[in-house]
Amino acid sequence: MAIDPATGRRISPWPFVGLVLLVSSFFLYAASGLLAPAWAVVVLLLTWLVMLVLCFVWWNAHPKRTVVLGIFSFVWWWVAVTAGGIFLDWTA
């Protein structure tokens, strides 16, 4: 682990891993317009934005939760798009 020279505290790598996972899932959310109607894309992007804010809120307080959140962002996208295809008849 790295040490913050200003405070002398250890810097956890977990928030960075979580943020990378979360930011990499943005492509799926942004490209959802190919599979989902516009209103659903807006809802998906808003949920992604909430997850991004939550990632920064948990940055210092709960660094390992950011990794779970990053993984959850992929799972949530898949569940939302699959459920929309099955129950709401979204087609590509």
C-alpha cells in the first residue's frame, strides 16, 4: 500500500479498483440505446450516476464496498436490459 505523504496514512487501492469497474461499465449504460427505449436509457444513466456518487461517498469510509458497487453496476445493467427484453419486449 502507498502512504499519503501529507497525512502519513495508508492509501487503500480498493476505491480505485471500484472506480475503474464503475467507469468501465458506463459504456454499457451509454450504449443501451441500441437495446432499450430512450426513457429506459435515461433511467439507466441516472442509476449509474447514483452509483458513481455513492462510490465517491464510500471512497474513504468503506473502500471495499466500492469494488462491490463496481461489480454490481455490471450486474444491474444486465438484469435491467434482460428484464426489459423479456417483460417489456425491448428489441434491438
